[in-house]
Amino acid sequence: MKIQLENIQPDDKSSFRLLHNPKLNDLFFWHFHPEFELVYIEGANGTRHVGRHISTFTQSDLVLIGSNIPHLNFDYGIKTEYRKEVLHISASFREKVFNEIEELIEVYELLGLSQHGIAFYGETKETVGGQMKQLHKMNAFEQFLEVLRILKVLAKSEEFELLHPKPIINDRAKKQQLRLQKVYSYIDEHYSQKINLEEVAQAVNLGKEAFCRYFKKSTGSTFTNFLNQYRITQAKRLLLSGRNIGETCYECGFESLSYFNRTFKKISGENPSAFKSKQQQ
């Protein structure tokens, strides 16, 4: 899977899009999109990586993510059984509907606050998590009404924390998105080769040090760590397709088998041979 701007096409021109129990735990999917995202996950301990915020959650998590905030899939690296529901809300819907209807002004303000990233806890998390688990059983109209109820519960809740002290909004957001997209595309095209940091920086018209600061600020990760995460994701894909460990190592841009094995285990918690054996079984 490429690292990219996620292009979400709502089903049947709906203002909402539900992903019921998507499984991406073997993928390092760092992405962003104009849509607001409400994600609920239960039955696992994992990492919450939204914008520049990185923390862990235990057993379950409920987070509302603002428009165009980069984030990592919440199930990345999870090895246990878990359940996940992801709801995308059209960015234009906030202005066209929530801003125009008096009874929904609180929801309009909630989506504005989501530019900080919002993690909900307590009874709110339990209640809304239960509601989200039922959405996939409903028809489009029932889903629409239930989503409004969910957003109303969140808007009235006091059981939340902001993940960033200031909203992640930049007047040059489009330019920054295009710059990030260039970096992601460069990684995707060259991850199987030796990547020179100066060349990546030059591709987005930055000096090496400025690029390192920009990338860490934008993603919360160093470029080297991010690149290794992506290479290991591709390595898993190749191992599952039948490649042996040596072929996989060099096809993913690693220059030594020992470094590949160490990096794979550091990121995945197991070495490549154990991963391949487990998947074959």
C-alpha cells in the first residue's frame, strides 16, 4: 500500500462513509484526507499517532480526527484479535449542514475542535463505541440518523482530552500536503534502492537539516524511522507472496541481512522467519 493522500469516495454520494472492521494491522498506513474521521477500536492495546501526538491506548480507544491531519492506522502492529469501526464525515457537510441548522451548531463546533484531535474516554467512549458497532447493520437512512445521534453525544460530552494544544490548521495546508505527497511518492518509488537524504530534501526544495525538522514536525517521526517502517511493510507483503528472506531483504532496500533482521524484529516484534512461518501455518 502506498503512503499517500487517501482519496475517499463516499458510497452512493453519502455524506458519511463507514468502514466496518477494516484490518490493516500489518500495514504502516500513514495518511491524511479532507474528511473528518471518527475511529473506535476495542480488544487491543495499541499506538495512537495523530499529527505530532504519539501515545498508547489500552483495551479500547475512541478518537475524532480533524480534516487533513496526518495519522497512523490505530491497529498497526496489533497481534491480538480486535474490532475496529471507522467513520468518515465529509468536510463540506460541516459547512453546508451543521453550520446552517441551529440544532446542530454544537456538532459544528465539535468538528472545529477536532482539528486538535480529540480522544474520548469513560462512559462516552463506551456508549459511542456501542453505537458505532451497530452502524453496519443499518440502512443508509438509519445510519444517517444514528451518526447525528453519535455526534450529538460527543458534542455534549465532557469526557475528552485534546491531543494538541493548538489546532492543526495551516493556511498553507495544500502546499504542505503536496510537499508531503512528494516525499511519500519518492519513498514509494525508491524504497528498494539506497535513499540519499540530501536527494529527498532536494526533491522538495529544502536543505537537509530543514527537511529533517520539517518531516519530524509533520509526521512525528524521523525520516529514517518512517522509511524503515515502510520498508518492513513492503517486506511483509513480499514474504507473504512467496519471496525468501534474502530476496526480500535486498528488494526492500536493506544492504545487509543482519540489519534487515534487526529492523524487522524491532518493528514487528518477531524476526522474518517467524513471521513467514506463522503466516504459512
